[in-house]
Amino acid sequence: MRSIAIIGAGIIGLSSAIALLDRGFTVTVFDADPDGRAASWGNAGHIAVEQVEPLASPAALKSVPRRLFSMGGALALPLSMAARWLPFATRLVAASTPARFAAGTSALTPLVAAAMPAWQDLVRTIGDEGLLRRDGHLVLWESAATAAAGRAKWARTDIGTARIEDADDALLRRLGGITRSVGGAIRFTGSGQIADLDRLAVALKAALVARGGRIVSAAATLAPDGDDIRLVGHDADLVLVTAGVRSRALLEPLGYRVPMIAERGYHIRAPIHASLNVGADRWPADMPPLVFEDRSMIVTRYADTVQAASFVELGDPDAPADPRKWQRLEKHIADLGLPIAGPYSRWMGSRPTLPDYLPAIGRSSTSANLFYAFGHQHLGLTLAPITAQIVAALVTETAPPVPISAFSLSRFATKGSSQ
Ligand SMILES: Cc1cc2nc3c(=O)[nH]c(=O)nc-3n(C[C@H](O)[C@H](O)[C@H](O)COP(=O)(O)OP(=O)(O)OC[C@H]3O[C@@H](n4cnc5c(N)ncnc54)[C@H](O)[C@@H]3O)c2cc1C
């Protein structure tokens, strides 16, 4: 039986571990996140099948000034972290030409289209189909003017397999019971959410252990071993890197170019006590994720919390969090009159983002025993099960379920570098 060591027990690593165990591999997963602070366990829970256009786009670049945090927006470019985001920004601009945007959309479209079926397979495989809710999501605007502009923007956006309906009167009345300012709303169908991220983590780990897999609580490092790569202190035939934003630090010492940045996001959560009438008790249990587009904020109901998330802060994953972002989220909730109250728990985590907003999924071209799957930016939860299917195909040398050549790390190689 062949063995594989996986670095990183986030959503990409755990999904891949289960796919590989089911194909007969001996799997050991290494992880250095005992408190579950990784992006996989603090995200917005949205299965975002509508997001087939990469964020490296001419339109996104044009909108930078009005999206800045200092202008009330959700994009933060802290001066203290300029050494990180300036080189990234240069590459992002180069990746945002109309031609590269079109190529990125073509690459993402089949991947994102396969996301929901892959999620259905995964929740069935791990025996918890209730984890996946397929009720779409809602987008709201606060004024008739922003609603008109927002609807027009979505009408010219490629949304893949998702569909849009205008909110009917009954839905508008329901939303009016949640927020005092509804200038307009649309409902997406085809998208969905994960019912609870904590339950997802528990279910994936239990499924892994039930299949004979192991999770080792330790930070892993890699070293060259002839033409191969080995995980220091552990014998395995193959190595898979799924270390999220840390994949760069693991691979660059080995000669790989990984121009990844931490896109830091923030959330606050209020507890549901079911009857004490505090926290978020009055948030409807069946409400799908609500995107308040004028504020770039998404509010998600989980099992016993309601979470508000926002912000794209480019920089260093290890720099201290900026408390103003949590305060801004609290202000959004108060301004909108949402039925949520503190005390809030606060979280900051890093999306692993490459400058063309495409993931890196593939097999090293120089070390045949090394595989990688990271850089899923805003879509890591959405794309985890389909990524796991691709990893399993690469490792077993069978045809991947969707085209993957655009996701090779070799797209960042420069003359003379390895890969
Ligand atoms: C605010 C916010 C909202 C988001 N909302 C959504 C959403 O609604 N839908 C969606 O699809 N995506 C969303 N995302 C993106 C998504 O969360 C990420 O793309 C995804 O979690 C990345 O998963 P990952 O497994 O690659 O990385 P991570 O979750 O970062 O996991 C990597 C793991 O590797 C471990 N690790 C790192 N280095 C080592 C090492 N040397 N040795 C051992 N272990 C190591 C870490 O401890 C960590 O546990 C959101 C992200 C944020 C921040």
C-alpha cells in the first residue's frame, strides 16, 4: 500500500485525505493548528458556485479607490505591510488584462461548476448530508439606487451554473423584518452553505480516523531527497502540500516560486441561546447567507452562532489583527438594525491568494513524489471536494475530472527556476 504525507488539515487537506484513503493509500496528515484558527474554520460558509470570474479583472482594479478601507470600503492595504503587497499588486495588475481575465474565467468555470456535485458526494461519503444546505443565498442593497447598480452589475457578470431571481414581496417583507434598510434584493439559486463549520471539521476528522488515517499535531518541514522531496522525520512515498497561506514558506526554500499573499479577512460571531433572547436568538434558523453588498459583508447562520464577515486586508498572516475591522463589523450590524447583539467573539484569518486568483493544484515537474493543492483564495470551502477529486486523480495517474493545466505552479516559474 502506498503512503502519503499531507501537510495541512484545513478543508483542502482533510478532503484530500479522505479521497486518498478511499483509494487505498496510507494517509498521515500533519497540522500545526490545535485551536482550529485556520481560514477553513472561520470563513463565511458559502458554497459560491456563482464566482466563476477571477478577482484579477479590469473591473476589480478600477474599483480599488472606492473599495479602500479609508473610504469606508472593505479593501485594506496597510502601509506597514507594503513590502508584502506591493510585489503582489504588480503581479495582480499584470494578471488583470482582459485576455488573462478571459482565460482565468475559462479555467475556473468547469472547476466551479463541479463544486456542488463534489460537495454532495463528500457529505454522502462522510455520512452527514445535513452539512450541506442547497438553499442559495441572498444579495441585498440598502437603497433603490445601489440596488439598480448592483442588479446591472450582476446582469453582466458570468455566474456559471447559478441563477438569479428578483426577490418577491413575501421575501422582501421577511428581509424587512431583519434589517431596517432594504432598497432591493435578489436571490441566487444553485449556490449553498455549510450548515456548521465546527461540525464539518469534526465529521471530516472522524471520517479520516474511521478509514485508518492519522492526524499528527506538529509543524512539518520539507527537504530535498535526491530527485524526490521528503517530509523531515517521517517516511512516506508521496507528499501533498495543502498548507494554505503557509504553502509558500514550505515550498520556496525548495526552489518553487509561489507568489502568494495572505488576504486577511475578519469575522465576529454572536451566540444563539435559543430562548434567552440575547446574542442572535432572533436570527431565523432557515435564512440562507445574506450578502449586504453595499458594505461587502456576509452574514451566515451556523448551528449556534450568527457570523458577520468582511474585509480583504493584504499582508502578513502573522501581523497582529486590526481591531478597527471588528469595530466596523459591529457598526454595520448596528446601522442595519440586524437582530444580533454582542458579546461577540472575534476572528481574523488568511485566504491563500495567488495574483491571478486561480488555485495551484498539480504535481511537481521536478520531484515526481510531490503534489500540491493551495491558493484557493475566496473559494477554498467551495472548491475543497472537487480539489480532492483532482488530487486523487493526479496521485493515481488517472484523468482529472476537469481540465487543470491552468492551475500548475509552473505558470509562475521564471527562467532558471525549478518546477
Ligand atoms: C473571512 C473569510 C471568509 C471566507 N468565506 C468563504 C466562503 O464563504 N466560501 C469559500 O469557498 N471560501 C471562503 N473563504 C476562503 C476559504 O476559507 C479558504 O480558501 C480555505 O479555507 C483555504 O483552505 P486551506 O485548507 O487551503 O487552508 P487553511 O484553512 O489555511 O488550512 C491550512 C492548514 O495547514 C496548516 N499548516 C500550515 N503550515 C503547516 C506546516 N508547516 N505543518 C503542518 N501544518 C501546517 C495550518 O495549521 C492550517 O490548519 C473565506 C476566507 C475568509 C478569511
